[in-house]
Amino acid sequence: MENRWLYLLLGVVVVIWVGSLVALYPRIPDTIPVHFNAAGIPDDWGPKRTVWIIPAMGTALAFLLLWLPARASGLMNYPIRLTEENRQKQQWLAVRFLRVTAGLILLLFIYISWTMVRVTWTADGQTPLGPVPWIFLGAILLNMAVYFWFSWRNR
């Protein structure tokens, strides 16, 4: 039941994301930024059809991170040795970790695709990404640290 609501929520987010890109597509210039340097400044440009790559990658990665543990939890690697006593708790922790990671990655990809479009509407085409990608990276690393800590604590 819980998975169904999560999939529904992410599906709605993806539909809104792609729908907004479809609505904005006629207003997007023929050339958009396709790469940003470490400072967040666009340093490579490509055709506007590349705006669809980020939603495709983000959606596929998020749903893979959600779908895979439910279908193949026996194939997952865990930071500690699994026993009969800790197996259920460790699998629960790993699924939660992957769900949070999937959500963060999807939000990061939404931000990047929006920035790709937004930069084209600035006068100089050089509006930086800002600190947001670094904040997402920090959130993903924090999520990982919390997962390892709880995993170790519940060994």
C-alpha cells in the first residue's frame, strides 16, 4: 500500500515536470545549455531537444531505485553481514535509504532541467546554477551517513 502512494506521488511529480516542459517548449530557444562547470556556469550548449534527456534520466533512475529493492532485495549489498535476526530491519533501512535517494535525485534533476531552460531566458545566458546542486549533494551524503549509522546500530 505504501509503495503505491509513493509511486503515485512520483508519477504526479513527473507528469507535472514533463507537462511544464511541454508547455514551455515552444518558448525555449533553439540552443540551450547542456553542461555546467563546477561554478555552475553553462560551458556547453546544444539543441533544445536535449531538454528531454534530463527528465528521461531522472525518471528512469528514480523509478529504478524504487522498483529494484522491492523486486531484488536479495541482490542488494549491505554494509554489515545479514543474519536471521537483522535481515528484516536491514532490508527496511535499505529500502528507506533508496526511497529518499530517489526523491532527492528526482528533485535535483527537476532543478537542473528548470535551470537549463531558465538560463536561456537571461540576458547573458550565464546565470549560474547556484548552491542548490551542492545542497542536494550534501543531502544525499547525509542520507547515506544516516543509513550507515542506523545500519551499524541495528546490526
